[in-house]
Amino acid sequence: MKKRTTVLLAAACMAGVLAGCGSGASGKASEPAKQPEQTESQAKTESKATEAEKKEEPVTLTYWQHSSAARDEMMTALVAEFEAQNPDIKVKLEFIPEADYSQKLVPSLATDTAPDVFQVQSGMVAKLAKAGSIQPLDESVMSTDSIQADFVPATVDGLRYEDKYYGMPTDVQTIVMFWNKALVAEAGLDAEKGPQTWDEFFEWSRKLTKKDGDALVQSGWGGKGYAPEVLSYVEQKGGTFFDEAKGEFVFADDAKTIEAIKEFSAPYKVDKVYDTEFVKNWAGFRQGLVGMMLGHPAMIGNLPTTAPDLDFGVGLIPANGDSRATCVTSWGYVMSAKAPSKEATRFIEFLSSEAVEKQWTKKTGELPARAALLEDAELKEDPKVAVAIQSLEESFVGVLQTSALNTIMSDAYSEILKTDRPLEEILKDAQDKMNAEIKNPV
């Protein structure tokens, strides 16, 4: 009997513990005995509510870009559109004058002040990736396979490092040809078609040049060696400017490249079709003092605004044989190492979407990077824009897409044009400087 009583008491106590029961002073069960169970349940509910609130709180991304009125206005509108479509992400914009942009951006990447998403010259991607300052795009949002399938190769190749894409292109440009129709017609040349080959182009540059004695009064071609133009000519002539396998510049050691640069500089040095002391080349084109220019398609939108009375033609870059290879330059949308990967990639994906690229092309004149837009009927309604888009079909990525490399090339070419120093020596010095530059850390 005693043993049975003990077992019943133990069972009762265990039941009381599991049920959360207690006894009052009288030894009877009381209402507060249920309180621990309710408190635990309420705590779980409150915890779940707190977690839900945290999940609903949007992630904030900081975004930097180099500033211009049109670009800033466009990006502000795009961010509002993105936030409406993605309520879980907010984007804080900062627009920085281009002259100050790199000086502010590069030091920030070593600290917590770095932006999450930002624009950078394509040529900086490899350096920043190697330094660990930026991270590759999130594969779950933008896969490598989808990028390779959907984008023009030359627009994204410069944004890849060790087989991973670190960004998406913006400010995509090729090299196309412009001519003043009135000056061309006056010289008895085809003002609608324009020159088709480099031989014709160089011949036109001579025919469009006018002098009063030794003084230049009209320039045939305002060429002074802009790097993407030089690279395009070298590519068409079969020269090698940069050796991918070696990872170094080799143009000063390549006979075809040396010969191509001699040919490209001859209209200035030998034929005297332009002089940098005469007039700034694009200013002269706007004023009707320069007959032809090579340049970026962005000028298609710029010229009607800055020179509304100018009647100009636009054509593909002149051809060498069957080649109309044209050099692509671009900036890229990338994300810093500290950025939330998925959210930052979603923002970059939006900025490089077909709909946004189409808006950007229509409003800024920058070329689309998505292959599908090369056949977009609406974009190709304007014949000039159609030519610019067509140029992407035979394009290659530029290898001088940093300010430092561009400066080295620009200084070297200026010396070629304005001095009698042997071209080979000038190029060798430039090559040494470029190879030293690409080995420097960020």
C-alpha cells in the first residue's frame, strides 16, 4: 500500500511539472498555475513577430556614380522604379564629380565607407578583384551561363576575372565615323554614303583639307590619336597590342602594330590634315572647320544639342578588307567586398536589364550590351542609331580602359605627332610604363 501511494504521488508530481501546475498556500490548484505555459507561448509568438519584422525591414544599398546632370536624373528615376519593384531593398544614391570620383572611391574600398554598388572603368575590374576589393556577381541571381548567352561578348569580357563576372557594363561605346555633309558635298564626294575603306578615308581627309599658304583653314580629319581609334586600326591590320597569354603589352615589339601606328599617324605628320594648334577637334567639327571625325556614338545625341544647324552623316568605322573591327570601351556596375551579395546583384541585374538598357540608349546614346537589343526595331528607327548599334556586331574589348593607361598612350601618341623622335623608341617607353602600371596594386 505504501509503495503504491509513493508511485501515485510521484506520477502526480511529474504531471504537475509537465502541466505547469502549482499549489497555493491551501495546497489546492489555483488559476495562476497555468501562467508559465501561457508566458512561454507568448514569448514564442513575440519572438516570431520580431523575426518577421526584421525580415520585412529593407536592406539599404549605397550606390556611387560619377556625376553629370543627365546621368544623375536618369539614375534617380531608375532607382525609384527599382525600389517600387523590390520593396525589400532601398538604394541610397551619391553622385560625385568625375574629377573627384577615383580619388574618393579607391581609398574608400579599404574601409567600411565603401559603397555597396558603384561604377568603375572596366580596366579596373581585374585589379580590384585581385585585391579583394570587389566580389563576383551572385550566381544564384546572374549565372555565368546566362551572361554569356545574353550579352555581346565585347561588352562583358572586360568585366571578367578568373572565369567569374564581377560586374555588368554601362557607358558602352564603340568607334564610328562622322562627316560634315556640306563640306563633303562641296569637295565633290558622296555626302550620304561616306568613305567605306581606310584608303578612302585618308584620301578624303586630304581632299577636305584647305590651307591659306601654310596656315590651315579647314581640317580634313581631326585625328590626334584617341586610344580606341588607334586600337581599332591596329586590330584591323592584324597587329597585337596586348598578349593575353603573357598578360603584358607587346605593341612595341610587334612589327604589324608599329607599321599600323605609322600609317594611322601619317595624315597628321605627313599630310598635315590637322593641327592641334588650329582648333580643338570636336569644337572644330561643330563649327564646320573639320570635315571628318572618328568618335563614340554618344556624339549622335550630343551634336544636335551642341550644334543644331550641323548636318552630319554617321557611318561604320572604315574597313580594312573585310574587317570593320571596332574597339569597345565601357564602365561597369560592380559591388564591393562588403556588399550584401544577392541584393547588390539584384540591383545590378536591374540596371543591366533589357528594359533599362533600352531606356538608357534612347536617352543617353550609350549602346546596349544585351544582344537582343541589337535587333530592336524601335531603337533602329533612327538610321544614325542603327549604325551605332550595328557597330557592336564586330567589336572587341579595349585594353586601355583605365585613366593611367589612357594617359600613357595619349602622351606617347602626342609625342609621335609633334616630335621627330623615332616612333619605335616612343612606343618602347610607353610599353614599359604600361607594363609597370598593370603590375601596380590598386
